[in-house]
Amino acid sequence: MAFMNFSGFFYARNDLRLFKIEKKNELKSFFYKDYTLSSYKDALNLNNEIFFYQSLKEGLFKKNDEILVSNLGKKIILFRNFTQNCDNFNE
């Protein structure tokens, strides 16, 4: 037991963030729509962070939408848009 190394174990590395969208860029490819979202700098988000999301749906995000995201690095895994009352839980 004294020789166990825990560096190879997997653990959840995703974060949960609540922010308001300051800027939104969309890039439409053949099948998918790539979104780039920039957050406002406020008390919860001390940095203007940028997140990426890829979807088949259009019109998911607008400026000043308040969203809760579960992200892995800069990539959004799950989100809940409180302003438009939509999410990607079944996408």
C-alpha cells in the first residue's frame, strides 16, 4: 500500500459557471453551428472568459443571455439558458 501512485486516476475536471453573454460569434458549417461565447466581467467571473460550443440547432444564444454551463476547459459540455428557457440536456 505504501507504493500506490494516484497520479493516473481519472477525476472530474469540469467546472460549473453562471455568466451573462457579452459577445457571441457564430460560424455555420455544413451540419453544425459553432458558437463562441464571451462572458461579462462581474463579481462571479473575474475574467472575460471565452467558451466554445458546437450544435445542430440555431438561435441558442443571444447577447445578454444568462446561462449556466458545465465546461471542460473552454468547451461547453452542458448548458442551461435561463433567458430563453432552453438547454442541451437531450441534444
